Amino acid sequence: MEIIIYLIPVALFLGGAGLAAFIWSVNSGQYEDLDGASYRILEDEDKPL
């Protein structure tokens, strides 16, 4: 039962780190263009020889 004293702060820290990473990714524009990658894969940028 003593391990719970260590596990609760570790879980709270990891949850906070995940939340901070999510907020950073939203603020830096990672989710701005969700459809762009799916259309870029269809474009052929190689020029024929």
C-alpha cells in the first residue's frame, strides 16, 4: 500500500506532461491542415525523363 504514495504523483505528472504536449501541439498549428497530407500523396512530383 505504500507504493500508492509514489504512483499517484507519477501518474499526475505523466498526465500533466501529456496535456502540456497536446496544448503545445494545438498552439503550434499541428492540426491546422488535416486534409493536406492525404492530397499530397496523390500528387505526382516526379518529372518523366
